[in-house]
Amino acid sequence: MIRPTTTFKAAKLALANGRIFEGQVPMWQNEDIFGEVVFNTGMTGYEETLTDPSYSGQILTFTYPILGNYGVGNGEYFEANKIHAQAIICQTLFDKPAHYGQVQTFLNWLEQQQTPIITGIDTRELTKVIREHGVINGALVVGNKIPKKFGDAMTTNWVKIVSRKEIETHGSGKYKIILVDCGTKQNIIRNLLKFDITLKVVPYDYDYSHEEYDGVFLSNGPGDPKLCSETIEILDQAMRLAKPVYGICLGSQLMGLAIGADTYKLKFGHRGQNQPCFELSSNKCYLTSQNHGYAVDEKTIPEDWVVSFRHLNDKTVSGIAHKYLPFAAVQFHPESAPGPHDTFYFFEQFIDSVIKHKAAPL
């Protein structure tokens, strides 16, 4: 095992079911940290993953055994301007990276961001516990006192916390697009701006339904979609106009709730870059990047909607679309940082629907 050069001290990962894992934390880490413990199966992309606002409130376990081996870059690939995960669990922490693009070590980045980490944990055993029990509340315990209560991080409206407070406008293209920021990844913005659009990024509770626009895009985001009542109500009003509305991840769940379907919490969620999804219209399978803990209940989807994608691991709904109107959403991430990039065409479909609707409104 490669040991980091920074001084560490003994600590514990305590789970609400009574399991305790022994590990080490950096000397600068002094407080117990609580959150929902989840696992990610990605082998790379820790910069993009940790800065994804969808991980707010969660203690993230990486199943890949090594973190930090290629250091941290200049922020070019960050999904937000800070780390959003509550804390990190890993097996081996590498503190002597060798990569041409690194500007600092992984551990230095964590200290700079004051993001807790516990290392020396058997993350594969921990993942088995989560798969058996389901996502579970836990704590990184610095002292010897194991907490009796762990709380429930997902009762917090994390979207309200991570969504921007001010409107931002990007580009000066032909088509005006509203991006609803529920915790949007920056790569969604980067990908949309590849097209001839003016992008208006608005807070989660901003009422855009009475404005002039050509299409709406719903972002990803953290937590329980049912807590986003303002976003759902505005979306319901906007969809009555029959202008194109597309969504990603949380955006898919919000669209489901807006049309009267139900959502439910998955046992251990889908988090990683190797999630296989089947597109029903083309009979094609795609490897996708995913990060969510909730899904749309297929039994509650209205008759004028279809399941467009299905997750092949557990057959859950991974995409929905209206049979006639320009509404579609997917659970996976077609902006797919750090990859794969197989489903970028979802953005192209959105822009095509905007162009067609602009030329011949329904």
C-alpha cells in the first residue's frame, strides 16, 4: 500500500447499522462528519465527481482502491467551484502523483477545501454492506465516541442550498434556452454552448413560464426530487405551452413528478461511469455516467408517455419521453464528464426539437 507523506491519525467510519470500520484521517481533520454513505464505481474522474453538486449531503465511497494518483488540475474539468461531497472514503491515498496537468496533490486540494477523508478502509467490503443494506447514514468519527444518532441527510432540500442565487446569461446565439439550475454540472453548460443558443441559467425556483424562450433544460441536482415543489409547479406551467423541455438526472425525476408520475428511492442508487442503458426505440445499448439515488416509478407514468431508456442492471426507468410533444429526459448524464461520451446526441436531439418547434410551433 502506498502511504501518503502527510501525518495521519486513527479514526473510524461508523454506520447506522452498527458496523464500524477502522481507518486514518489527516491531522487537520478534527470534527465528526455525518452524511448518507454511497458508493461510486468509477475508476477515474475524482475531480469531476467530487465537485458534482449532486453529491451534497453524501459521504462518498470510491470502490476503485486508489485516489490521488494523477493529482488535481487547474479546475478545467471541475463541475463546480468547490467540492460538494460531505466527505470521502478510500482505501489507498496516493500523495506523490505524476501527471503533466497537475497543479497540486489530491490531499492538498482536500485540505484547501476542508473536505474530510478517511483512508485505509476496505471499500469493497463497505460496498458489499451498502448493496446488502442499501444506502445508509454514517459518520466519520475522529474521537472514540460513536454517535447514537446519525440523522437523515436526505430530508434536507439540498437543491435550495446548491442552486445559484443569481441569473447568468451565456452566449448570444439564435435560440433562447432556459437552464434550470438545480445543482447543474458545468459540463451541461459547456455542451449546450456548443450550439447556436443564448443560455439563461436560472435558480431552481425562478418562474420562467411567462417569458419568451425557445426551450427549457432541467439540470441534475442532489436529494429527494419531491422536496423541489417550486421547481415542479413552474415546470408544470411551462409544459402546458408545449415548447421543448428536456432534462437530465434530477431533471428526469422532476419531469416525472410534474406529469403526475411518482418517484421512489433506489436501494443503493446508480453512481459510476459504467452503467449500461438500453434505448428502446433503437435497440441500442449505451454505457453511461450516472449519479442518482431516486427513479421514476414506471407503473405511474401516464399513457401518453413512454419509457425511452431502461437501466440494464436492474431494469429501472432510465429515460422518459412524450409520445407526441417535445418532452424528454434521461436519468444518466449525456454531458458525461469524465466519460463515456456515447450519449452526447441527447443534446443534439434537444436542439433539433427547438429548431423544429421554432419553425412550426405546435
